[in-house]
Amino acid sequence: MWRFAAAFAMAACLVAVVQVSVMQVERRRMAALRVEQQKIQAELTAVKESAKDAEPVVVLENDKGDRVIMDLDSAVQPASLKTYD
């Protein structure tokens, strides 16, 4: 009878130790995920702020892949036939 009680107590202690270690691993993982989430949110906020400050541009591209990037003010100006002389 005492052997059975000792074996049961040892098994219960082993289960408790494993459970505690699993909980600690999960807490560390959750803490790492929180840090990563905060980092991503900070980066997203920085990107949103830079997008607000960015000047609007127009990108023209032909079939060969050549690109011309103009600011919105110069792209909106009407073309005149005088410029094509």
C-alpha cells in the first residue's frame, strides 16, 4: 500500500512540474508575441505618418518598363502645343 501511495505521489509531483514548466514556456511565448505585436504596431504607425507627409506623385510607365515619376503639381499642368515646337 505504501509503495502505491509513494508512486502516486511521485507521479503527481512529476505532472505538477511538467505543468509548471509548460506554463512558463507559454508565458515566455506570449511575452515575445506581445513585444513583436508592439513592434509591428509602432512600424505601422511610422508608415502611416510617413504616408501622410508624402507628396503625391504620378508614375507613368510604357510597355518597355521605362518609368517617369512626377510630382502631382507638374503632372496636372496642361500641355500646350507651343511646347512641342
